[in-house]
Amino acid sequence: ILYGVNRHNNSLVIFDRFSLPNANSVVFATSGAGKSYAVKLEVLRSLMMGTDVIIIDPEREYQHLAEAVGGTYVDISLNSDSNINPFDLPRAIGEDSTVADIIRSAVITIKGLVRLMLGEITNEEDSIIDRALLETYAKKDITETSDLSTIEPPLMQDFQQILEGMDGAQNIVNRIKKYTEGTFAGLLNNPTNVDINNQLVVFSVRDLEDELRPMAVYTIVNYIWNVVRASLKKRILIVDEAWWLMQHEDSAKFIFALVKRCRKYYLGVTTITQDVNDFLSSTYGQAIVTNSSLQLLLKQSPAAIDKIVKTFILTEGEKYI
């Protein structure tokens, strides 16, 4: 697809990001520098070439785009009817993964989410949570011999019930109740009812409280990852304002793991950020840049330019531009 015009000789810059060593991309720019415009153009042109696009939209910037092309716009908030269950498992997956691997991977992912929900947890609590998650799946007859296409995944309240029957878990139960019975119960404790069978799907998290946003994005990305692994096709995932996820080690680690593994599943991840310092201060942020073959640098703030020059090894001329 067309990315622009080469200023040196007026030739066109046209290429397929899926022909690069990986299809990942990072976009760094200040507010108002045109990054959303550039990304939306890339989305439209990718859609014309038959690529599926999924967007995580923290500021409701992509709603008109979704409406214009007949895409699906999913609003994720405490009052919304759209729900995603963090305990979902991929329905079908490559032959190299056994059911035991899938369950183990799901437990590790949910443990990351629980850490985001509870904040600091001790080593003892960590092993209690680990055991409780395995038992939560077992309670719904999801074991190494299950057929994943017919299962009904557990909910957060099932996890709470298992914890209530375990020694030493009372403190965890008290903290988790906020998400099953308290103010935040609407977000993580319902079966998934989202249908993303569309070429363009946008998840909006604008109406979520700041405290809940990292958990919601983590859950959405995990859901998308399950969908991506269930059926192979050319897809782009766009994570706007990705510095949100860099503030928490678990979500930063999760996005990095996704960026590293997605090439195998024909997925390209675009991470967009205007808080360059926040993003690059994280070791995972640096690693995401290293694992992205395509890097789009638009106008930068003077405060961030030195870090950009150092990270991307720019010349003085490039820095000036």
C-alpha cells in the first residue's frame, strides 16, 4: 500500500508491511502531529487490500471510520452491554499446541490480570492464585482431555468461590469482591457476547475509569489474541496510546510477548504513543521498538527528541526534520 512520497526524488513509497521480517510497527508523535490521520489512512488502504483490522481506541477517535466502512464498534465500559470474559479459551488452535498448553497459557495470562486488579501480591498469594485458577477451570470440567469447542468457560465469580474454599486466601477474596459484587462488577464477570466477525472492529475504552483501563485493555488484547490464534488470516492490531500499558509491568510484558509471537499467526501489531519518554523508559517499550520492522516518526516534542535520537540512531539532519 502507499505510505507516502520520497522527498528526494518524488517516487512513491509503496510496500507491503507483511513482506518485512515482521509486520509490526511503532508510531511516535506529539499530539496533533497527524499520527491518527496517518494510521487511519493505512487502515483504509489495508482494508482495500483485504486485511482485517482490529483497533483499541482509548479516545473514541476511530468511531467515524468504523461507521464509514461498516465496521463493528464495541464500547467496553461498566454500563455497556458488551462483555469480554477473561477466562475465555481459544476455540481452535495450531496443531503444535495441546489443550494442556492452552490451559497453562490461560492461567499465566489471567494471573497477570489478577496482579493488575489486586496490585502487589506476595509469593504465597501468587501460588494460591495459581492453584485456584487451575481448579476454577477444572470445576467447569476443563482439563487436558477436554474438547475446547464445546466448553463453557468459568467466570470471575467461579474463581472467587474456589478461593473462598482455600486456606490463606481470605485477603485475596476481599480484594477480588470489588470486581464480582462491588462497583466494578460489570466489567470482568460476564460471559463474552462480542462478535468480531467483521473486517474492521474497534474496541472503545474511553468511558472507562482510569483505574480500570489497563485491565480492560489487557482483557481485550487477550481476547483478540485468542481469536487470532483460532483462525489464520492477514490481520493488523492497532493499540493507540500504548504508553497506558507500559505503566504496569504485567500489561507491558503481555504486549511485548504478543509483539514477539504474532508473526507466526500472520498478525502485525501497531503501537502508537505520544508519551515517548514513558514508553521508551520501559524495558518492554524498548523491546517492542526492536521487534517492530516499521517505525514511523512524526513531529516530536523537544523534551523527547534526545531519547528518540538515541533509540533510533538518527543523524542531525533526521533529528532536524
